[in-house]
Amino acid sequence: MKKLIVRLTLLLAVIIIIVGYQYARPILTSDEAISIATKHMDTVNNKMNLSYKTNNIESSWVNKDTFWNIASGNRKWSVFIDGVGIDINAYTGEFIEMIFPLDGVLTNDDHPDWFLK
């Protein structure tokens, strides 16, 4: 019985440490997120011969700051550039997806070699 209590206590301590790390992990600043999103937009413009203006930044925000999003590390920046929505990981800046006007969607799985860091 004593071993079980010790194991459960250790498990609980590990879970608390992991959640605490996720909660305290810094996210990208707004300027960094916009810079990375602009770089991804330039890449798509060049690869697909598009002409979206990367200097026309409309808005940017981080998804809801809920306990579950923080604990699971599921936070993302959404940046809108010239009508195109670009989602990137809020911690690493990795590309998630790009949503074009008229519902065109480009994900990292479509062209993984385009969005390498």
C-alpha cells in the first residue's frame, strides 16, 4: 500500500511539472508571428506565382488562452495578410495552414518542403 501511494505521488508530481512547463513556455510575440507569416506568404507567392501583398497586414491574434490549450501546447497565431489567413504554431512558428479567399486551403502536409525552418 505504501509503494502505491509513493508511485501515485510521483506520478502526480510529474504531471504537475509537465503542465507547469507548458504553462510557462513563452510564445512568439506579435511582431515575430507577423514576420514568420509574411515569410510563409512570400514562399507561397513565389511557388504558386500569386500576387498577394505581404505588406497589407490586417490583423493577428492568438487563439483562446484556456487551460486546455496551454496544457496541451495547442496554441496558434492567426495572422491575416491581404485577405489570406495564416495559422502558425505560437511556440515554434511552424506553419500549420493557410486559408485563401474563396475557401482555398493549403496545409503543411500539401507541401512540407516549402515550409522548412
